[in-house]
Amino acid sequence: MYKLNYILKQLDDYKLPDLQKKGKSLKINKWYKLRKKVLLETIKQELASKKIQKTFRIYKGMYSDLCPISLKSVSYPCWMFKTNTKCVYYNLVDLVQYLTVSGNFRDPMTRVEYSNKDLTSMDTTMANMKMKHKSLVSLKKNPDFYRRKKMREETINTISDQIREIISLMRDKIEDIPRTTQLDMELNLNCVFYPNLKTLFRNLSNRSRRKCKESFEDSTELILTTRQSNPFSTIFIKQITTFLNREKRKYFVS
């Protein structure tokens, strides 16, 4: 409290431009229109309010001004979850995103399950703030949504891994030249590797365009790291990168 009193006394010596900078940093509404006396009192009230809120949260068992999820300062709109022993404050948007993505409707800190009343309150607040989101109550009542989502993510990861394995195998065969003959390499590329990659990239694009684009980029980077021990290695690396770029243009316009 002594530190706050010292700061409040210092404010009396501030000139209007300094007070306006302080008002802007505190996000005071229409700070640029307020007269010096009004702006000074508004800043003092804002600082005192923040001090009271912090003291209250500490008294109630919250010892941090940071949201446990985003690790950013708690700000409006925020959410408080109260148990018998303490209160935990979250930035509401970060909490709703966490619940929506994870499908785990327990409080992240206390591990106490949120009631339908809690979730309804979050939905209502988000609606009043005109923030688009999926209803948490509906998501909690529909566990199949997360089961399907998990299966979809597993499928995407499996396809990405298969593409990476094929690219790695192509890389190994290039580095194995001349034990791998030029003819064998041509046959493997045109009859095995390229057809499989085309199918996998198409399936990946249908499920996640973002992952597909990342997979193209990773594949190109991996091929370019191939050790070039002879002229044929350079030729095949260039051929494969050309193939990857051509396939990428089918799904993504440069």
C-alpha cells in the first residue's frame, strides 16, 4: 500500500502529456479528451481499483495476476472459478478455447468438473460479447464430436508419417548410388514412389490443407538435405523437387 501511495503522490507532479501517456497505457476510455484534473483523478481511481482487485484475489487464494492458460495478465472478460479453498481467474476467451479444443471440461487448475450451469454462464458471456464460439454445453453433451476429431487427427498424422517415410526412403536410395543403379532408381520413382505420394497428398489435402502444405514443405526440405556423392544424385534430387513442386501447385496457387 505504501508503494501505491507513493505513486499516487508522484502523479500530482505529472503534466498533461505525461498523464495522457499513463491514461493510454491503462486503457482509460477517451483519455485524450479528459482535462488534466479529471484525467488525474481517473488514473488514481484506476490504480487504486487494480490494487484492491489484486489484494482481493490474493485474499481469496489467487496469488498470480496471470491467466494459468495463456500466462498473460488477467483482463476483461475474465472468468472466476471458486472452490472451498481458493479462487482461480482466467481470461475467458483463452479458457473457452482450451475447453473447446481439449474436450476436457474440468477446471485446469483445481481439476474440478465444470457444471452445466458454469458452462452456460460462459456461453452467455461469450454471446453477450458477440464472440463466435461453439456452445460448451452442447460439446459436453456430445462426446462423439471429440472421438471423431481424435480419429481424424490420428488419420492425418498417419498419412503425414507415411509421406515422410517414403521421402526418407527415396533419400536413402539416392545416397546409396551407385549401388542402386540409375535404372532401378527411375523404376522405383515412376512405378512406386510417385504414385504413392500422389495418393497420400490427395488424401491429406482432403482432410487438412494446412497439414498438406506443411508436408510438401517438409518433404522438399528433407530431399534437399540429401548427400550428393555423384552427378546422378544431383539429377534425381532435382527431379524429385520438381515433382513435389508440380504436385503442390495442383492444390495451392502460388
